[in-house]
Amino acid sequence: MRINSQEQIAFSTNRANRNATEIEKSLQKLSSGLKIAKGSDNASGVSISETMRAQVRGLSQAQSNMQDGLSVLESVNGGLNNVNDLLQRARELAVMNANGTLTDNDRVTSEKELVQLLGAIDDTAGKMEFNTKKILGENTTLTLQVGANPYQQININLVDMSTKALGLDDATLVTREDAEALITKIDGAMRKVTGHLTAIGSDMEAIEHHLRNGIVFENNLTKSLSLFEDTDMAKEMMNFISGDIRQKGDHLLVNHVNQNVQGVLSLFSK
């Protein structure tokens, strides 16, 4: 006659241990909010989620890069408009001094103002900077990283707007002939400035386009990442409750078998 049930107890105990492990996993997912709380939950999924997260963070930084780029171009645009205004006044002086009714004293006064205007242009070109980088004083290329991956870039051409670059370093209004020649030179300088203003406007439109795309891509990728790794709280709570019920049932079964064994043994002790 058998008075014990080790086989049944062992089965219930093993199942209770498995349930305890599953309950622990459910608690980790519920507490962290992550479907993949650790590598063992989904080994291949960890690699996928980390790749997606790197893309999300890269897109976020790229948006910051583009905002900086727009700030640079806004500064350039302001500087170019200032140079254009100075050139307009210089051209006005040239037209005035091309008239034969002015005296020598009038031309001396106009020359002084012209020198001040040209100095203001050079001051704008030489001192306008963004994060210590000159943006109007030299011909250079500004590269913006507009995506999360290599080679996703926009190149912006920054040009020298100094009087020398504009062909006005020898400008003068000393004679009527000098004034007449200066009108042509200033017209050429203004074409350079307005041409660059147009290019800067196009660059700003391109960056804004990439910025809008970056925002959309980041939002979509963030949503995909959330669906991939975030815990389904309702489903995981049901798993937890189900495991808890099974575990308590196994404990009750083990206790019941032990009580039966103790009851039988007590009969033999009387």
C-alpha cells in the first residue's frame, strides 16, 4: 500500500516554479512598461529595438542640426539685406555725383560718406559670425547633417561679401567720371548680393522641407518602436493574474497531498 504521492508533489512543485518564473517576467514587464525587459525576453528583438532607437535619436538630433542651419541662414539673410541697403545708398551717391552741377566740396562730402558706407559693408562681412564661424567674410561651404544616417546632408555655399569681393575696394567719387563708373560697379555688386539672397532663400526652403520630413519620420518610427517594445498592459495583467491563480492552485494541491499523507501516518501512530 502506498501512503505518499511524491510523483504528484514533484509535478505540482515544478509547475509552481515555472509559474513563479512567468509571474516574475510579467511583473518586470508591468513595472518597466517594456515588452522586452531584458535580452532573454527576445534576443533578436533587442537588436531591432536598439537599431530603431538609434534612428529615432539620430532623427531628433538632425532636427536640431537643421534648426541651427536655419538660424545661420536667417543671420546671413539679415546681413545680406544690410549690405544691400548700404549698396543702395552708395549707388544713390554715385548717381548724384555723376551730375555735373556738384562742386568739389560736394564731392569731398560724398566721398566721406562713401568711405563710411564701404567700411560698414566690410564691418558686416568681417564681424558677422555664428558660433565663432564667419558666415559672410569668406567663401566656404556649410554642411548640414539632415538625417540619421551617413551622407544625408545639405551643402550651403557661403560667400565673401567684403568690398574687395564685390569689386568696390577702389571705389571713389572724386570726379564725375569716377561716380559714373561706380554706378556700374555697384550694379554688379548688387547682382551678387541679390543672387546670394535668392540662393539662401532656396536653401532655407530645402532645410524646412527636410525638417518637416524628419519630424514625420521620427513620429512614425517612435510609434513603431512603441508597438514593438512597449508592454500591452491589459494582456500582461491577464498573464500575471492567470499565473498567480495557477501558482496558488499548485500550492494548495501540494499542501492537500501533504495533509493526506500526515493523516494516514497518524492512523499508524495510534
